Amino acid sequence: MEKLEVRRFDNNDAAIVSKIICRNFLEVNIRDYSKEDMKKLSEIYNPDKVKMVAGYAHMYVFCLDKKIIACGAISSFWGKEDESILLTIFVLPELQGKGVGRTIIETLENDKYFLRAKRIEIPASITARGFYKKLGYDYKDGVSKLDDEGHYRLEKFR
């Protein structure tokens, strides 16, 4: 794959990022979750919701030939200086498995929110759990059960 361009999210990116997220819910995550739940999430993750997340997190977009193909964000975890959380990590379905996700994680792990944190959490979907485990994230407190939102809580310590 050619070189990815990485840049910080701009509010003008919201519609495209929203589409990428919703395509993942409706084409990828739907294999592990109910159609109803994925439809609800895709209605929630409209451009305004994306802008809201970008308002409190450091959100990045990843581009090929100037076209946004992926996104990812990191934020302080509940305002803590020494804990952060990874959010909204999505890659166009047709480009998954080509190293883009790894580039997203590397980018987020070089962000100041990651570098200052002692602990980083990620709410992982059933679909993405194996990917994050490969990158060194493990079950929070050893608990390998889904939470009320249908995520595995994974964490990494620095």
C-alpha cells in the first residue's frame, strides 16, 4: 500500500468520517452484532456526533491520494492526566487487513495523550478485539466479558 498521509481532523471532514464509521457498523460489525443495534449506532454517528468527539479528543484522519480512508482518536480518560482512551478507530471496509489500522494505533500511541498516560483503555468491539490484542492491549482487570455497550474493555500500561 502506498504511503498514508496522516493529519488532524478538521470539522470539514465530519461527513466523510461519519460515512466511514457507519459503513463499518453496517458492513463489518453487523457480523457480530444485531442489525438493530448497528442501525441505531449508524444513526447516532452522524457528522455532528463526529465533531463532538473531535471536540474533546485528538482525532486524526488517514488519507490515500488525498481521500480519507480511516480515522482514529485518543482522549483523556474521564479528564485524568495519567489515563487515556482510544476511540472511533475505523478503516474503510475494503482496505481492512492492509496495515492501515496498525498505522492508526502507531499514530495514536505517539500522541501526547498516550505519551503522558500510565494506562490506556480501549472499548473494543467483538470484531476488533483480536486486532487490539495483537498490538499489546489486554483485558482490563483480566475480565474477558462484554460490557453493557457490547465492548470488551482492553488496556495497555506504559
